[in-house]
Amino acid sequence: MLIRNAILAAGRQVDIHCDGETIAAVAPHLPPRGGEVVIDADGGAVLPSLHDHHIHLLALAASLASLDCSAAANAAGLARLLSGASHPGQWLRAFNYHDSIAGAIDRAWLDRAVPNAPVRVQHRSGRLWILNSVAIAAVTGNGGTTPLEQVDGIPTGRLYDGDSWLREQLGAALPDLARVGRLLAEHGVTAVTDATPANDLAFFSVIDDAQIRGDLPQRVAVMGKLDIAHAPRTNRLFPLALKMHLHEGDYPAPDIFMDQAHAARAAGLGIAVHCVTEGDLIFTLSLLHEAGLARHARIEHASIVPPDLLPMLAASGITVVTQPNFVSERGDAYRHDIPIALHGHLYRGASLLAAGVQLGGGTDAPFGHWNPWAAMQAAVTRVTPSGETLGANERLSPEAALALFTTRLNDPGGVPRRVVEGQTADLCILAQPWSDARQNLANVTVRATVQGGRVIYQDNKKFGTGRKVA
């Protein structure tokens, strides 16, 4: 493959020759070779393709066929949204619910909104499902014990950390990953890390099948249970880390936490810990630092980082994977729910980098929006949905924001990949030069995505088709 008239991020115009999966040459005016595909970038930027370092593939696939609760502004709006989308006897799946919409809804609340159809609503934390009475009857019809929360023997409709049980009861087919693969490719994403704690060996079979069919062209690194250490490792699919999901106020005993961490390392896995509170971060850092395991670990989210923990984070050598898109998506709720003194501690960017912390980026889709360019722009502006600024001192330059998503899958926050000879030909061709794109990353148009020297997405309306040279 030959990409002509490309503009690198530094502003230099070049041609790029890809030989198989490798960038073979980057120089002005490279001659085409017989039989190869030639693509004219027409002065658009050619960048390393993007890696989303924290995503949930199956949940994202399911959400694309689900109702988004964030479209409702209040309880009355949510009731209308659910009622309007429901049909008697047909399951309705909704996601992205937050208590700021209608409070701590339960079975009784859902029954009033939708009395005649089974409804399940997923809280945006990903831990909680809320079911109405029709749905509860459908999933408990075979009797036996259930993990559904009960008060005085009556189900509240709340189900915590029960995804596997709910999936078994529903017997539902796995969601279609083809749309996910297309969406990611359309936005320049060639690789992702799935950060779902429940991932097991069966998950590898699902992803492998989707990759073989061509539904999911992206390479996938997997977090999950300890047994993923036994999964086969290939260039396109491999186990990465044990995912440990902390719940504030209900932490495991320190020796149990450390036993799991040591077991992960013995099995050749990294350690990834979900930390969304100051308490989560202190618990994790203190134990991993004491055991000398921090350099093998990463913190997912690091939602709140007090200033006094910045030196400890940096000294530990631990990696942080953040979600800057939450500022643009949830920032107004944070401003309302979190004391103003903590606003500058939320989803830090600049201060982590200044302290020397290795920082990668992910979208957490579907719990955040799946567009990484919008996440980058959020890191640059720190603007909430209402237009307020949250943590102005944490703003990143467009180049630093891009770097969050251009490091290697197994090294988030490491050295960003570059468009140079010898690198894997994973590339993103934009419709505009970087000098224009950096002005508003959310408005970037991806004209083509190349993975391993092969085009996995091309916008033919805006780009035209590549041609072969005889």
C-alpha cells in the first residue's frame, strides 16, 4: 500500500509505503509499486491509529440496541421514555441511568412507568440492574435462590453485580459485535482493551469468533478473571490483566487482595484495579506499593486524586487509565454532587503528567460515549454539558490528549506510537491536516483507518476509493 500526499503531525508532507503489516518507508515522492493499492490522503493528517485502553465490548454492543436513559432530564421524562419504547410481552433494555434523573428507582417505580412489559434498567455504574415486576417474574420463574435484593422478603427489583446470573436466566443470544467493529473503525480505532471484570475463557471464544468473521477487526487485549491467563495469546487477541473491582466500604481483606495480586503476577498477568474514590485509591496504592507490585499494575479511572497522593502515584510507577469524556458527559452532575473543593481532583490530566505518572485514556463505553475524539476534546477543554469549566488546571494540549490514545495496548501512557519506518502500519487518515484538527478534536473526520497495512474503514463519499497500480 502507498499513501500519497500525507501530512504528518509535525507538518511535513510525505508518502508512506506499507509493506505487509509494516511501514517500510516514509519520505517525499515515493514511487508506486506494481499491483499495490494507492491512497491519496490529499493533504490530510496521517496519525497512528487509536487504541481505546478501557472499553466493554459486549456491553457496548448491547447498548446500541438499547434505550439511553440519559435522554431523560427528570423522572417524568424517564417514565415517558420507557413507556413510549415498551411493548407488551417484549423485553425492554435501558442503560446509562443515574440517580440524578429520578432518584433511587426500584421495582415499584418501574411498575408505575411500565406495568405490562418486562423492563431492565442498567445504572451507569455498570454494577446495578433495576427490574420491574414483570421482568422479575420472567427471570425467577424456575424458582431457586436469586441474587435479587430483598427487603422484608420482598424484591426491590435491584440486582447488584449479577450480570452472569441475569444472562443465564434470560438465555439471550450474545449481542452483535459487527456494529461495534464498524463504529470503532470509523473513528480510527484499531485496538482496544476490554476491562470487564467478569471476562473469562468463554469471552475469548466470543471475541475470536467475531474476529474470524470479520465483525470485529480490532485487536483486543482482555482484562478479567484469573482464568484468562490460560487463554491462547495471538497478535490480535491476548490476556492482559486481572481486573479487580473495588466497592468503597466493602473492600476485600488486605491478605485476600494481595493473594489475588500475587496470583495474577505468577500467572503472567498484570493487575488492574477499579478506583473511583479516594478510599479506593489509598487502599490500592498502599497495598501494591508495600508488596512491590505497583509497577505491574494500573489504576482504572482514578476518578478522584487528592494532591497529596500525586507524589505517591508517581513514585510507585503505577499507570493510570483515565476517562476525560466523563467531564464533558457528567461534569454538571459532578459539580452538583461533589464538594467544590474536590472539583479540581476529578479525572486529572495535566497534574498527573506533570508529576510523572504514566497516563493512558479510554472511553469506558458504553458507560461513557464511544467516540475517542470527543474524549480527547474533553481533555483539552474540560467543559461540562452546560458550558462550565471543571478543573481548568487539568487541561491537556491537543497533542497530549492524542497521546492518551496512541500508546501500545500493553503500555498505556508509555511512548506514543509514531508514523516511522519499522512501525506496524496501524494508521488513521484524517480529512484535515493536524494543524486544523487540533483546533477541535471532536470535529475530526476520519477518512480511512488502516490496520496492519490493510484498510478496515474508508469513507468513499469523502475520500474516493484507493486504486491499484498495474
